[in-house]
Amino acid sequence: MTTVHRQYNVKYHSAQTITIKPCICPYWNGGLGNLMFEYASLYGISQLKEMTLVINQNDTIATVFPNIPQVNTTYTTSNPCDNASVVSERQACAFGMESYSFKRSAVVLHKSYLQSWRYFQLVKNDIRKQFIFKLDVQHQARANIEHQVKQYLNNSANFKDLQIIGVHIRRGDYLLKDKIEFGYNVATKQYFDDAMDYFKSKYNNTLFLAFTESKTEDLKWREEHLNGSNIIHMEPKSKEVDMCSISLCNHTIITVGTFGWWSAWLGQRTTIYYKDVARRNSSLRNDFSSDITDLFYPGWIGM
């Protein structure tokens, strides 16, 4: 007899075989921020089309965020994703209806980055509930921030209404020759000065926690260009701990890349972003919508 697991719309025909149809299979590609876009957007598409999004318990996204519902195909005799038809996007950083246009009855492998908040705006509350880090990551992140803030306040005469701004610096691989030729830009020192001045003019008491990767070039650039009595250089931790830490700050300054984007989105506070992310008339710029607002979230401030 066929029984139905209603939560995931999965039909179990026997103890050995699972048939999941219709369904969407992710094609995981990139770092944590990329994976988060791929999951969130495909979740949004799957909900709209009433399809099953197949997530394996060993997928990185599921190991980072334990609240993500899983349809585990590890023990099936026939994995539906093995013979899926391929669907792809037209622009990686823009919303496109072609990403929805495949037949609902098909099993599809979506080979796309899907870097637009528009894909998951209707299910954003679900995504926020699912993108909750493990408790040990949360504890590490809070301890990370509390240690630095406590140390700062011990050396400061101004304790009142402290506003903590998480600053994410992404340079490193964006400075490689092929990335530059493709159209990638990196944020300038002037951008950071302007973004910090914005918060300084709005709040009387500000503390900037500057996060970056452990790459020597990034650490050196931060050491040379971001300095001040209210700027703390944070020691790089794991991706999860750093993202969680930034999201716990009162406000955010981000530069380029998906890691900073998600750090800001999870935080739900005032966010300033670097709007000159792609060189004009470059191949990368063609991946964005004309005004780049398909990527950057409504209410964020571009500089």
C-alpha cells in the first residue's frame, strides 16, 4: 500500500524505493553564500510550482542549517536526480521568469546561481526560520562579539547607546586577472570611509567590527586602510561563525560577494552596500538587471 509523507510530499512505495515526483534537484556550486542563494531561490520556486525540493542530509546547506527540511534520497534504489532534465538561468544576478518556465511534471536539475531576492520574497519568513545556525555556532559568534565589545568598553569613556556595525571586506580572489577581466570590482577605501561616516553622523557612539578572510592580502589591506580608535579587526573564524557574528551586529557594511549579502540579510538592520560591484559593459555587468536592484535588497543603501 502506498503511504504519503505529507510534509515533504514524498511517496514511499516500499522500504527500499522512494519516488519523488515532480521535484527540483539543486546543482550546488560555490561557497556558503552561493549555496544559500541556490537553496532559498529554489525553495521559493518549488513552493510556487508545488514541487518537491530534494535536499540530502549530507548537503552542505543542510549541515550548516539544521532547520532545513530534508528529502533524503541516499537510500533510494533510483535517485530521481540522476536522470533529470537540466534547467538554467539567463542572468545569474537578476530575476528571470525563464527560471520558472519548465514543466511542473518534469524532474529538473536547476543549474543556476539564482542570486536575486525576488525568487524567495514570498517565502522569506520560511527562509529566515530555516537559515538558523547551529547552537554552537551561535554561541561562538556571540562570545566573539561580546569579548571584543567588553574589551573596547573597558578602554572607552563612552558607554551609552553603543551601535555596533559589522563590516565585511571581500577582496582576495576578486583581484585575480581572470576576475578583473570578467568585470569584478572591489570596494575602495573611500567607500568604507563614506559608509562609516554615514553611521557616525547618525549615531553618537559607534563601534566597527571589521571582518575579512584569512588571506594574507586581505588582512594586509585591512591593516593598512581601516584603522581608528573605534575600529576592531576581527580574527577570522569559520565561515558560519563569521556570518553569524556579522548578522548579530546592529548594522552592516558590505562590499562584494554573496557572503556579505547574506550576513546583512540575516541581520535585518540598516545595510550599506557597494553599488559599483561590476565594471560597466563587462560580461559580469550583463549578469545583473539594469539597475542591479534584483540583487540588492529593498531598503538597503547603495554607495
